[in-house]
Amino acid sequence: MDALMKPWPWYVAGPLIGLFVPLLLVLGNKQFGVSGSLRSLCAAMLPSKAAFLKFDWKRAGAWNIAFAAGIALGGALAVQLSGSPTPDIAAATTKAMSSLGLNAANGLLPSEVFSWSALVTVRGFVSMVVGGFLIGFGTAYAGGCTSGHGIAGLAAFQVPSLVAVIAFFAGGVFGTFVLLPMLF
């Protein structure tokens, strides 16, 4: 149990994640990715006339919904087993967040941004609503999320996935070092 409670080194976790991609292809002819689960869930729960949601979600995406539910349940189980719902945050990260006026003491979601009262502020609205919209739009526009492109797409040597991953990282760097200091 002790081995499950500590972060795994990259040379163990990386190959395990990498081996998951061919395993999915061999066992069920499925592609790895998480954003497809949201599309499948929306198609199942909100049937509409939108062309994006008109597909056979039972055949194409029911396993994605189960996969995403497993991620959420696995996270909840990990918190319960570890007995510590608040993750350890590196001292450098805490210092950087403090320099922006964010309190990192309460975990990964500082209340100055991620709370109902912060939502009515400009920086809270931009961070949560505008940022959430841009993530959703970017995922749909790129044809997948970071896990789909970064793990499955790169494993299949797909050039569009390489372009998407480079754009994801460039956007992350831009957001961290340019947008966050401007907002906070």
C-alpha cells in the first residue's frame, strides 16, 4: 500500500501509460482520450439537433463514459485511502502563487479564483468562465484533449497531434507567464 501512496517515478508511470494505448487498441479497437467522454455524455443526456452530438454514442462512446467515471471514482478512492485530501504543493509553487496574491494553503484550488464569490469578479470570471470556454473550444477544435493527442496521437506518430501538443504547451506557458500575472 505504501508504494501506491507515493508518486511513481517517470520511468514506471510513463511506460505503463504508454502500454495502455496499444492494449486498448488490441482489446477493443478503442482510442485513448478523455474529451470524447464529455461528447458522449452530452449526446446521451441532451439529444439535440446539433450535428456534433448526432452519432451512435452507445457504440462509439459508452466505454469513454465508463472510463471518465473510473477516473473520478479512482480519484475519490485515492483521497479516501490516503487520508489526506489536500495535496502537497512544492514550496516554489506556493511562493509563486503567493506573489500573485493567491493563497496556496488550501490546496490546488485557491479560493481567490475558485469560489462562488470569486466568480463575480473580473479575474474569477475570466479564469473560470472564459478559460473554461477556451479549453472546451480548443479541445473541440483540435479534435481531442491533451491526453488523447499527447498519449495516443503521439504514440501513433500523428503530425496533427504533435502540432496540438505543441500548441497546448505554448498556451500553458503563455497563460502561466503572461496572462496570470496580468490578471492577478
